[in-house]
Amino acid sequence: MSEALIFDKYGKDPKTSGGGSRERVFSRLLLILVAALSLFLVGELVFHFLVAPRLTVRNILISSDLPLSKEEILSIAGAEENAFYYSVNPAEIREALEHLPMVREAAVEKVFPDQLHITLYGRIPLSMLFFTSPEGTSIPMVVDDQGVIFEIGTGISEWDLPVITGVQFKQLKVGMKLPEQMLSILQDLDRLRQEDPQVFRLISELRLIPKSMGTPEVLLYPLQYPVRLRLSGGLDAAVLRNASIILDLLARQELLIRVRELDMRTGEVVYRIEEE
């Protein structure tokens, strides 16, 4: 039995004509894709070999409240104007700037095609400490809420700060950090400065009394009264306000001359009287 062949009106077998059409469409799409990729590759080569080498950092914008000139900041950062744009590494510049003790945080950003933005946030003085040199000289230093000592010597920027005593130092170096157990005290002090600056300004000295474990106790010496406050280790704004009211009342009644200490550790005020 012979097979019957069926052709369309153009004499083509309909079973094979559709497949050929699809192959031609696929071939055209493939050619278009290859051409597009070739153009893209040529564009990349032109950009990297002809355009990119001509792109340089022409504008460096610096925002900072630190006492450093633009030249000093760029020298520390290892950055310079007219450097090749794509050779500048913002992460490396940020890391170099944050190694400077007075810098709390640095932000570095490249802006195409020729700008570099540098923003520096300085450390804020929170408290003062004193280091006694082997010769017996007392050297002042300033610390922030992170426990970083970032200013040393008589040229420090701010002196009107609470003094922390009772801390021993084996060496003195800018950028060193205070012991970990002191951070909670510094954070309380910073919170007090922000939330109740009036009470913060009443603090003259914080003497730390070490304990075998945990946060040390604190002897707080007010600026206006010759009476110390014994605290459990934290600086609670409500407790200090209450103590201020009590001290003011005792002063009006002329009783402060006999009071040596107010013990605020238990939630109740315990008066310690000066022995005659």
C-alpha cells in the first residue's frame, strides 16, 4: 500500500514548512544577540581603556568639625586630588581616618564622575582623668562615652567636665580605652548629660571604688556641696535629683557642716555624720 503525500497549494509539505520558519527566526535572534553582545563588549573595552583612565577625582568635599586642615585630612586618608577615580577605595580611606583617635566615625563616598565626599564625626568630651607620671607630674586626659582617651595634655579642648578618679594606668597613650567595667558608668554619665544637663553640671568628681566583681561603687562629689554621695555603681537621674533636693534642704537648715556622706545605695537616704 503506497503512502499518500499531501502538499499545500505552494507544493510544500506542511509538516516541514513550520519547522523551517522557526529555525530562521531563531537564527535571526541569535545573530541579534551576538551583535548586541559584541557592541557591549566593544563599549566596555572603549570605556576601560580610553574613558576610565581619563576620569580623575577633581572635587573632594570635606565636612568636619575637627581642628584639622583639608591637607591634614587628605594626608591621613591617603587620598589626593586628581587621583584616578576607579583607583580610589572608600573603605580604605574610611579605615585610615577612623584610626585617628579624635575621629569617632568617618563616612566616605565616591560620586560619579569626579567627586569624593568625606564626612568626619569627632569624639565628644565626656569626662576628664589624670595620669601621674613617674616624675610625679599630673597629666590631664579626656575620654568620651566609648571609653576612648583621645586628648592628652594641657592643650585639651574642654576643661569644664566631671573628673573620674580611682583608675590606675600603667601607661599613657592617645587612643587607648578604659577598662570594660567602666563603660556602664560612662554611658550613664553620657545619658545624664543629654537628658538632664543641669544635674550633669553639678558633678565635680566621680571616685570609683573597685569591687571584686561587677561594676564598681561610686563616690560622687557635688560641685556646690561639701558632702559626697555613695552610689551603687549607676548614675540614676532621679536619684541624683532627689539627692540635690536633700542637700539643698540641709544647706538651708545649716546642717551640712555635720553631714559627711549621703548613702543612696539602698533606695533610702542614710546620713553619715562627721565625728567630732
